[in-house]
Amino acid sequence: MEYPRQITAIQAAAILISTIIGVGVLPLPLFAVRDGNSGAPLLTLLGGIIAYIGIWIITKLGIRFPRQSIILYSEAVLGKWTAWIGNVLIIGFFAFLTALAAREFGEVVITSVLKRTPLEVTVIVMLLMASLSSRNDMTTFAYIHHFYLPLIVFPIVLILALSLKNAQFINLLPVWGNEPSPTDMWRGVLTIAALFQGSFVYTMVIPAMRRPDRAMVAGFWGVFIAGGLYVSTVIAAVGVFGPAETNNLLWPTLELAKATSLPGNILERLDAAFLAVWVTAVFTTLFSTYYFTIHAMSRFFRLRDHKLLAPFILPFLFALAMVPQNVVQMYDIIAIAGRLGLLITIVYPLIVLLVAVIRKKRGDAGNGKDAENAS
Amino acid sequence: MTKWEWSKLRSGKKKRAPQIEINRVPDQFTEQHGDKRITGDLEQTIAFVNGLLGDNGDFMQRRFDVFGAFPAVMFSFSNMSDTALVNTDILKPLMHVPAHLTGIQFDVHELKDVILRDTLYHGKASSDDRFAMIVESLLRGGTVIVVDGMDEAIMVETTKVEKRAIDQPETEQVIRGPREGFIEQLGTNLSLLRYRLPTTDLKIKSMKLGRVTKSRVAVCYLKGIVSDALVQEVENRLSVIDIDGVLDVGYLEQFIEDNNFSPFPQVQNTERTDKAVANLLEGRVVILVDGSPFALIVPTVFNQFYQTTEDYSERFVMVSFIRLARLLALAFSLITPSLYVAIIAFNPELIPTKFAVAVSGGRAGIPFPSVVEVLMMEASMEVLREATLRLPQQIGGALSIVGVLVVGQAAVSAGFVSPITVVVIALTTIGSFATPAYNAALALRLLRFPLVILAAMFGLYGVMVGLILIANHLLSLRSFGVPYLSPVVPGNFDSMKDTVARAPLWSMKKRPAMLHTPNDDRVGGSVMDELKEPPHNTLDPLKVGNHKEEMKIGISSSNNGDTGGSDSH
Amino acid sequence: MERTRRTQARLLLVFVLAVPLLSGCWDRQEIEQRAVVLGVGIDVASEQTVNKNEGEVSHLRGSFPEPETGNIRVTMQIAVPGRIPLGPGVSGSGGGGGGAGGQNTVWVVDGFGQTINDALNNMQQSVALPLFYGHLRVIVISEAVAKKGIQNLNDFLRRNPEIRRMTWMVVSRGKAAEVMRLRRSSSVCRRFT
């Protein structure tokens, strides 16, 4: 039995899950509650569905062009210069996303555990970690995500399970929220869908998959599990704190960890431990987006190898991360940039797909020249 | 394209690149007389050999006449060759014309055949005319006979080097299992392998490495079980080695491993013959070097470092439990000190209040911060360990008592370190001793120092950052193309039966998939069916006197991986 | 030549990156250098006592009018390291009579101020080590304070990431300070743990 050297469907799903679940989980209930009140879980679900549509489009494209990443096939579909704009936007957006994720986690760390450590240090440590690991090849990229998956899913499931005893069902009613306003709801759904957009890295994963035809199944499970965890997190946070209190908390998920304790007093409190374990979740997200950025750049510039770019973009990302003045401004930027990013991660692929269907462009599976091997 | 092929391509590219003239490791003899050949002139030969080796005290040359007619000379190194053997099996038949040859007249040209075929009573005799071969035979303990007028010399292998007895390996002791280990002599080691694998599939390819030591290297594998590409790659990597001496198999390890800068060993070594054989059966390649009692096993994955051979002899539930304990020990040896520092100095809220207050009391008089304390204790522990390692056992025991008990106790009562720190360091040290593979334990021992420093900078966050970096490194490591953490990542259910938990032997039907074995059936297909049949409780008191049911002998088909006599390769 | 230059560049990079890390240990605060707060009691205080006891830490005396919620007196139990024995050996030597100079396992310290933050800052002046709330188990609020509303207190306490959400917040009928000073002979520091 030959063991596959390339990415399997399970690994692809793992990449999706661990990319989607990251530092965004910490403020997620707040985002949902702010716009949806007690309808937060519903909002999250809708956000997940939008995200799934995005994945569906990307996967369709990926199956259509099974040997190329979006940077290359968009050029074939849209023409060189039109695609050029889109690609620059994609690269820039992912660089920004990486920087903001590092910044966000840096803020979390300096607020709750390392209070006297400068923000710059925590941010640069995260970026450095992602940069060092991005020197690996695509197979290792998949291995890393695969390996950390339990470390990401387990703590969040544990926190959810432990907080169930404090949760009250009444806090979740009515499910559609108190006095729902469509504009707010819509904004909230988009904000939450934006938390899923790390899943765009799937465009890079599909060409490296052993069987790109299974990408659809993997994509579904990846978004399904990640979305399920998102919804359960929101349910747990709103169930425990209630919508009003959740609205007061910057990182409700972290508060959830603070409010629970392990039976048997093994650890007196979970928040510091949770945050420590959460470093892996943040790392995988950061790693994915960082890797995607340099991978897309290397394809864009037609470089053979992406390794050299890894340290090269580090200073730029760091500077980007330092742009927001404070945590409030940072979250404003994240919300706006996230919603705008949906244009890049969902609408742009949709355009590419439509044009490809109209122009009847189709990637040649045996096209060796532009083919991306597993490197 | 597989990773392996890719790496081959890459190495191929490198070879094609213009090579700079390397300063070859010197060996004067082959440089000067690489292809000098023997002439019929005896005196000339004697002069030449004497010029080369004559000034050695242990070099011996003896002139005599073959069959009383042909002047000849015999060379050997007296201490390396078996004198009794030389006397009875070489000199005697040559000097005293054997009965069946009496009265026959030979020409000097026929003499070589007569000597080799009709005269010498020795299995390993050959002839050659190249001085390089002759001298090498001499240097390895052979005896060389040169006859006047004969244009080839006769070389007889009479090597007799003292060797130690085969005994239990010191480094890998088991409670249950075979007790024999490799020794320094390659020949003996190969015989030990052959003794356990009487199959035509066992192939032993040999080569010579080391320009001065000319160490014999044996690459052993089971044809048909091992992936041919792997054998080829091992041979390729070995054949490019150019060094003056290979004194231990560890020299080779450093040349053939994939990542030289990694703290983790990517090649396993063992002194145990049964372990080597077990790995051969899994589809790995074993490399032996003359002069080293260790065998290298490639490719290696991380799992192998906490597994021992007796894991497969004991019952599987117990073994799984013990392996869990070993893994725990591994984790202890890596992270305990850094966790301690992180919790004490950054997050004391994690430990129970009573304990926190108690710890705080225990540390009240300590002049150093916990990180300095831990690093100091760790450093002294390393020193102590190194000191006891090299000492004779009697003194070593005493020293460790002095070191651990007296110094530890005194350090605590002197207020130098806190009692909790001593406990933590002890746990760490014990943890690192519980790892079966010394080189893997060494890697973790080394890595806990940076972890402690990271913990001192960023607390738990730092520990996690360190662990992630270590894990990423492990995930990117390959040993001959096999991912280092397989079969966990990339996952393979069948091979995962032998990771932390060990499934029963009958359920591990396949050889590890990561090794790409052409023949991956390990256990016969019908074993389970036969085992599932109701047991014949032959000696059940109720049944005594009953007719014994027909039983099949043996539980599996006889050819699990062995193609037997029909060597079709 | 090329190679050495690359190596040098790499080394330089490593050093540059190491510089921010080497200046580390910003948050390192050994456990024995923290004053472990076990319980906090909050009482009302008259303006006179506050004026008398308050050091001029956060503001000049009398420069601020008394807040609506009134002045505050905070009483705190701080674990005394070393008084709680490691292991079961010498148990229960603390507590006892609890008089001056006795083997108290906890210190009880008072602080006065216009707000709780004020009071805690003042209290820090009388404790050598930085106060550490990670093991805070109970917050006792006297009835008088509670009647004035605890929103402010609650908000303040919640914003401190050291204080766990599981901490009990109770209202005492009498003075919270008296609850803090309660002793039982068998307790070591287990009063609230």
C-alpha cells in the first residue's frame, strides 16, 4: 500500500479547521452578540453558511483547475492584467490578515497574562514563529495542521463542555434576537463570515491534494466542524453570560475559560492554561495566512521557491501589525477589513468562476508546465 | 513525484555541478603504487615489500623452498595471524611434498594451480598479482606466499584477532528477551544476523569506507521486504563518504542522516541482534561497520525511540501501559523545569492556593529567581551525570549518592535551592533516564534548556512557543524521506497500532506502511480465524479421557515474507 | 566567500532578532515576591478616617470631593509565606490565639480611599510586595456598601484579569473587616480555600 506523499482529504479538512479557528474565536461571541443580541448563534450559523458558499466557489474553481493555484488560473481566465489587480489585492489582503491576527493575539496576551511585556515583543514572537515555519514545504504545511488539530479542538470542546453546567437556556431566547434589525443582522453575519476567510488558503491546498476531486468533501467537513465549533462557542458564551453581559466582555471566550475550572482542582483556573494552548490555534492560523501570502507571492513573481520570501516580508507584516493605535481601533479595522475582504475571498473567486464557465476555460490536469508540485 | 525521487534528483543535480578539486584524504601506498604488479623476480618482490613494511617490528618474513625445489618467501604480521594454522596448514604441506604429488614434475607456471588446488589445506586462499591487494591482505592479518618465477602471489586468510565474548548489551538491557548483542568484529555480527535469518532473502552488501582504516561496512536487508529504492539510497549515501577513518558506526550516521543540525537522531542504533532483525523484518536497512558493536537502522521514526524489543514479547495491554509511562517520562524530561519556572514566576494562580502559599514559603529565603535556580540545578545535574558515566561502577555509585543525597539535601538546608526545585529536577532527570534510546533522551535533555529560558521570558506563552517550534521541527524532519512523526502524522491506521499503544501481534497484519514494503504481509491471513475457534481445553478435567480433536500445527502460512529457496530476484 | 557572507548575514539577523528577546523577563515576578491576597473585605469609611489614614498616593489630600458612593475601607487577608508549612509536618501552629506576634498564617491589612482603586493603591503602600489577586477567593462586602450599589466595585474587579470569575462575592451583615479578622484555631490558610 503506497502511502500518499501529498495532501489527503483529511489533512485538507484539518488545514481548513485549524486555519479558521484562531484568535477570532476569542471575540467571536462579542461580534455575534453586538449585532444579533440573543440571536447570536443564528447569526453565527448564517455567517458559516456564507463562508461555506465561499469555500464552495473556491473548491469548484480548484476542481476546475486542479493543478494551479488561484494566482495562476485567474490569469488564464481573466487575462493577465485584470487578474494582476486581483492577485495583488489577495496578497495584500492576506498580508494584512496575518499582521492583524498577530496583533490581535499580541493584544490578548499582553492584556491577560503578560501585562508588562511590550506589545511589539509578543507580536514579533508570533510572526517570527510563523516565518520560521513557513520555510517548510507544502507537505510539512499539511502535517503541521494535521498534528495540531487535536490541540485546537480539544481545549475548546473542553471549555464548552465544562461551561455547560453554568449555561442557562433562557439566555438564548429568542433565537432570532430581541428586536432584530436587518441591517445589524446583515452586518453581523458578514463580520462573522469574515472570521472564516482564512479558509481562502484552500486555493493553495487543492493543487497539492492527492485527489483534488475530494476537495469538495474535505471543504464541507472543514467548514462544518469549524462552523460547528464557532456556533457552540457562541451558544456557550451567550448561555453562560447572557447577551447583555457578553456585550461587555471583549473576549467572551476567554472569560468562559476564566469562569470554568477543572474538576479535582488539577489546575485552579483555566484561562492562563487555555491561552497557552491557544497559542497553537493562533499559530496555525497565522502560519496558514503567512504561508499563503508568501506562496501566492512566489507564484505571482514566478519564483521557484517561497522560502526566501519568508523572512523578507516579516518586517512589513510587523509594521502593518503596528498600524492600529489601540485595541478598539484594531477591532474596528478588523471588522471593516474583514467585511471588505469578503469581496476578495468570495466575490472575486465567484467572478473568476463565472468567467471561466462562460469562456469555457478549464485547467488541464496533465498540464505540466504550470503545474504546481507539492513543493 | 515522491519526496524520495525528488531528493534523488536534487542530489543528482549537485553531482553534475562543477566539482572543486577536493584534497583527498591521504593514503600514500595506493597513491604511489596503486597499480604496481608483481614480477616473477623473488628478490625484487622481497625488496619491495620490505621497503614498505620491513621496518615494523611485528612484520615477519620467512624464506623457504616450495617442495624443496622452488625458492619462496612467506610474509605475515606475526601478531595478527594464527601461527599454529600457518605452520600446519601452509608451511607443512608446502615444504613437505604431499603424498599424492610425489614424483610428479611441475613447471613453475603450473605451480600456482598445484598449490591452490592440491596443496593448501585452507578454505580462504586466493591469488593476485597486484601489490595493492597483497599488501592489504597482509595488513588485515593474512599470510602471503611469493614463489620465485611465479607471477602471482598466494594469499591465505589467517587472521586471528582477539575478540570479546558475546554478552548482553549494557545499553539496552531487557527483562525478557534474547541476551546477545553485537560485538566489534563484523564477521561475528553478520553470523549473528544470519543465525536469526536463515533465508536467501537476507542480503549483505559490503563496501569499504575510510581511506586509512578501510573499514568494512555491511548493508543488510531482506530482499523482497525492503523497498529497493531505499537500499539504493542507502548505498548511494554511503558510497559518497570519503573520510580517513570510520572508527564507529556513529561516523557513518553523521554522513547519511538527513538533517545534520537537528538535535533529534534520525538514525537509530542498537547493540541488540534481535532488534536489528526485527527492523530488517519491518523493511528497514541495517548498517554494520567492522569495529563497532552498534548497528544503524534506517529509516527511523520518532516512535522507535520509546519502544524496546521486549514490548513485543510481553502482553500487549501491559506494554501499552508501559509505553504510556515512557511517553510521560519523555514529556517530563522535556517540559517539567520550564513549566515549573513559568508557573512559579508568571502564573502562580494556576496551582492550588494552599500549595502556592506553601511553595512561596519554601522559596522565601532563596536568593535566586527560580529560573537561575533551575538552570543551576540542571547544570549541576548534567555535570553529575557526566561524572558518574565515566567512573568505574563502584566509585560511580558512591559519587551519585554524594552528589544527589548529600549535596541536594545540603543545598536545600543551606537555603541555596528550594525543596520544590529539587523535586522538579529529580523528576526531570528520572524522566530522561526512562527513555530507552539514549540519543533521543539526549536531544530532549538539551532542548529543555532553551525551553527554560523561554519560560523565564514569556511564561507559559514562551513554553508553548518553544514546544510549537520543536513540534514544527519534528514535523519537518524526514529520515530517508519518511516523515519523522509517522505513522501519527501523516496518519495511517494500520501502522498506528504500534505507536503508544501496541496492538496484539495478530492484529498487526501489515508491515509499517511508511516503509513502502513490496511485501507487507506480516501475519498470515487466517490467523484470526483459527484463533477465534473455540479453544480445545485439552486438559479440562471434564474432558479428560475424551478424544483429542484434530489440531493444526502452527498458526500461519509458512511464507510470511520469505520467498524461501526460490530466490527469484 | 559567498558562503561566509551569507553566514555572516544570517548571524547578524539572529543577533538582531535576539536583541528584543534578550531584554525579556518583563513579567517575571517570583511567587515569593508576590503578596498573595486571599480575601478582600470592603467597608464604608468616614471621611475623617480616610483623611487620617490615607497617604497622599493617588491624589493630594482633600483635593477631591467625597464620591457619591462614599469612602471605602478595604481589609485584606494576605498569606504569610513560610508560616504555612510545606507538607503535613507542623500543622496548625498558626492561628491559635491570634494575638500580636503570634504565628499568624495571614496578615490582615487595611487601606482607605475614596474609591476601591484608591484604597488598594494606599494599601500597597503598607505592603512591601506587589499584591497578587490570582488566589483571591472571597470578596466580602458589608451591607452598608452593598446598599449603595456594587456596580462600580464589580466593574473594577472584573477588569482585573488576575481576579478569577469564580471568586465568591458575599455581603456581610456586619463589618467586612471583622469577617476578615475571623480566626479559627484549626485553620491554617484554609479559611477560604
